[in-house]
Amino acid sequence: MLPTAPFGSTGHRSTRIIFGAAALGGMSQQRADATLELIDRAGVNHIDTAASYGASEDRLQPFLSDHRSRFFLATKTGERSGSAARAELERSLERMGVDQVDLIQLHNLVEPDEWETAFAPDGAVAALEQARAEGLTRFIGVTGHGLRIASMHLRSLDAFAFDSVLFPYNHSLLGLDDYRADVGALRSRCGERGVAAQTIKSIARGRWADPGQPHFSWYEPLTEPDAIARAVRYVLAEPDLFLNTTSDARLLPAILDAASGDVTAPTDAEMAADADEFGVTPLFDGRELERI
């Protein structure tokens, strides 16, 4: 059985494994349906998608028409102006065939100029707050990538009462002193304020050596089941964290299996051994891929 925990102060008891519906973006409808049946059978009760995830929202529509009430449904907007963010949210609702999402998130809000636009009086934050007042969403969150995002989330939480944050978290990234300190401060703030802390890139191995080739994920994931299990347990051993699954749906069974068993934390020696054996390196270096 998958572990569950309160998703911040939302009142939803979420599975600590959240289905990352970016995996559906390039799928046929038939394969998307099979993937959604898999997560439903496993007991996942939380789906996270985005307007920018290809056809993901469209692929969700048939499933949600029958199962909407069983899932906490989150999407994201990458728009920063109020009018554009409102329009993108409305398109997402239409694409998924729903009247309301549970959570709308500002997607990858890391650049200072975009932050200023989003928090302006006519920016995305005010527009999403109005959308919440109108019942188009119940909660508002903020997400991001890269080594700057934890500190930027702290800035965002100082400016607005977000219900959730999302940030990269794995053993290799936490080996970077500055990032580990920022993540620690962010987790403390989230705990104090009842903000849900979602993580991504749990099973990242590193950047692709051949980034120009087609892949199911923009980063190279671990594929060996025992290594995946240790990477999953590294996150789930922390009771305040949720794990969003990879966009490579072929790895979903291994992730679900790992989360359904003992989630005792692996040792640092085990994680270091995996890094050596599989060539695990930090995915971000503070200069590139911040906008992914």
C-alpha cells in the first residue's frame, strides 16, 4: 500500500507518490489510458500535469470523466501576466473536461524579472487568486527547477500564502552545500506554514550524453530497479516530502513497487555506491537548464 500524508493544509490526504502526468504528453490515448489504469490500481490519488506538457491534459480527459472525484488534480501555467495566466487556466479546464482543478501552480518561477511580472498588481498571482475566488481552483502553488529555486520559493512564500511548492530533490543535489542549506530552510518554512513540499528528479542519473536524441525524459534516469528503490526511499524516508514521478512511464512500476514497501532511508554509503556504479551527477549546475 502506498504511504499517504496530509498535503499541506489543503485537507487532502495525498499518496506520497504523485503521478507526474508529463509522462502522458507524447503518448497515444490507448497507452495513456493504460498508464492511468496502472496508477489507479496502485492507489495513487494525486495527478500533476501542466498546460505545457504536450497532449497530457487532453489524454487525461477520458479518464477524468469517470474518475475525477477520486483524484486531487493539479496543473500549471507558465504565463506571468494575469490575463494570460487566466486564459491558460481556462484552456486547461476545457482540455481536461473539468470545472475546477484542485491546485493551479505557477510553473518554474525562478527568474527575477518573471517573478516581478507575476507579482505585479495585474500579474499571474492576482489573477489566480481571483480564479480561486470564482471556484476555478481550490489552491495555488509554485514550482521550479535548478539550484536557485529553493531560495526563490522562500521569496515567493514571503510574498504570498502559496499552498504548495515543488523543487528538485535527490542525493546528488543535496550533496551541494548551498543547495542543501536552501532546501533545509525551505522545508522548515513549509513546515511552519503548512505548505506542501513536492519533489521532482528523485531518480535522475544526470544529463544525457546525447541530448539531441529522442528520450522519454529530458534527463537520464536510473533504470536499475534496486537503485530506483533506494532513490525513492531517499525521498520518502523524509515524512514531509512528496515524490512526483518521472516522465518516463516505463519506470512507473519500479517506482510504485519501491514506494509500496519499506521506505527506510538508504545509507549514505549505499547512495554513494550507486553514484559510483551508475555515474550519478547533480542535474543542475546553476548556469543551465533552469528554465526546463
